[in-house]
Amino acid sequence: MSKGAETKREIKQQPEIWKETLERLREISSELVERFHHLDYEKLVFFGSGTSYYLAQTAASTFRHFTGLETEAAPSSEILLFPETYLSADDKRKTICCSFSRSGKTSETVKATKFVNNNFNLPVYGFTCYEKSPLAEATEFTVKFPEAKEESVVMTKSFTSMLIGVIQAASALETEHTIDSLPQLGNGLLGNYFKLAKKIFNSHIYDRFVFLGGGPLYGIASESMLKLKEMALETTEVFHPLEYRHGPKSTADKETLVTLYLSDSGCEQEVKLIPELKELEASVVTIGEGLSESVEKNSDYTVELSTNLGEFARTPLYLPFAQILGLQLALNKDLDPDSPKNLTQVVELAED
């Protein structure tokens, strides 16, 4: 098998898997509504490790938007080591925790789930691709994504499929089924993303990659950063868009490729960053909805999403760009993203 073949296959599978995910979620829609909307709780804490932590970040932003509830996201290890930062035994408000793990075996996440149960007596809902796993056994309720199981070490379709589950769970009461168009939209975008990645690397060699995203797109930008680091061993960074102006831009130059995930809420200010980046000689990729003529003119590369979906509902569509960028960059460097350096599919801590 050629290098990266499995990773590429799973990236390209995503729209098909999203369709399966949505069909299956409809079968349990009443239970999702009951679990996430009919209970008298006021706060949700999401946690996971690695990619799943970035999923937790996106989930927290999504649930706050759709439900108005207080939300937080944390690495699983922080729940274990600094629980008082996120949880309080004296807090009389009802809190529900949600843990994410593709395999359901990630040590920190499974331990954090049991820790929350045993020390705070709080319910934990799990999101995982494996029906029978330590995480599924430890959680009160588990949303399962068996169709998104992966052979690859690097998470791709599992992230976006679980994210679709999050969006569906968060929006189930008032906007049910509004994300049914995601699979078709994803099919159209994947081809554009593959062509764009080749075009980018045919035109220039970069040694620094920066991803910018705000609000619901910060977790997506963070995961994008990780994809290039995992697959291609590249120097990558992530920032909220306007934060890049405060110090980090000192490293920008003609060898820097900046990808801006343009939001709706922050668009007016975020677009002002593009000409500033161009003055620093960085190349800019802008991906968003309803891109203006000035954005098209000032950016080196653009992708118009054209979804008619809200900024919280269309988040899965941004990420495949970085997945494909990481894949193409790895292959250009004669690396095999199917066997990334120093990584395994499941990360487990040594037992005490």
C-alpha cells in the first residue's frame, strides 16, 4: 500500500460517514433531546485528550450557543490533576460532564470519567466510536459513532463525525435536521481542498503554518494545527485571529502560510487582518461563508463555503482542508501519515 493511502481514504470517506451518522442519530433523536435538553442542569463540562480536547473546545462553544448554558472545555488530565478549576463539590447547580475518546480507551479520559463519578457524583455522557469500551462502561449515557471507526493513527473522520453528533445534540430542540446538507456540501468541498493543497505547494515552500479561528472555529483551528504537526512534523501554531497581532506576528514572513477560518460574528474585524498579514509577506488562505470581493482580492487563496448554514452548524466543513494539507505536505516530504512518528492510535498511561 502506498504511503498515506489509509489516511487519504478516511479523509475522502467523511461525507459518506456523515450521512450515516445523521441517519443513525435520527433514530436516537428523542433520547438526545431527553438527555441534553429536558434535564434541569445549568452547566456542562467537556473534556478529552489530544484531538478530542479540541473537539471538546468546539463542543463547549456549540452547546453554549444553542442552549445558553454555561460551558467549559478541559484536557482530561486537567480534570484529574486540577479538578477544582472546573468542578466544585459545593456547587449546587446541576452539572453534566461529557467525555470524548475515539477508542474509548484513552487512559486520562477514562480515569477522569471515573474520577468525576466517584469524587463529585456527577453524571458523565460519553462520545466514542466503540460501543464496547472502558469509556462506554464508565459513562451514564454514551453517544456512539461506530461508522467512524478508523484504521489510521491520526484522527480525521472520527473528529468530524463526533462533531456532527455534538451539533445535533446541541441543536435538537429548535433546529433539528438543519445539518442534513453537510454530506453533500462536504462532497463538493473535498475536491476543491485537494486541488488547493496541490496548488499551494506547487507555488511555494513554507516552513511555518499558522491557523486562526475564533468562537466555534478556535477548536477547529487548534485541530488543524495538530494535523500538520502529526502528519508532516511541521512547525505549526494556532491563535484567535486578532491575538495573532499581539506578538506572534513577529515571526511571520514569506515562508509563512496563514489559514484564516472566517467567522460570521467576527468577520468585520477578522478581515482587517488579511492586508496586515500581506504586508508581512505571509501567504493567506481564507475560508468562509459569503466572502467579500476585498477578501478575494487580498487573500492568496480563498474557499467560499456557500452553505447557508449558521457558523456553528457548518464547522465540520472547515477541517478537511487542514487534513488534506497535512496529508499532501507529508507526502511531499516522503513521510507516511499512516505511520506518524512517535504516535499510536491509543494513548494509555502506565498503571500505578
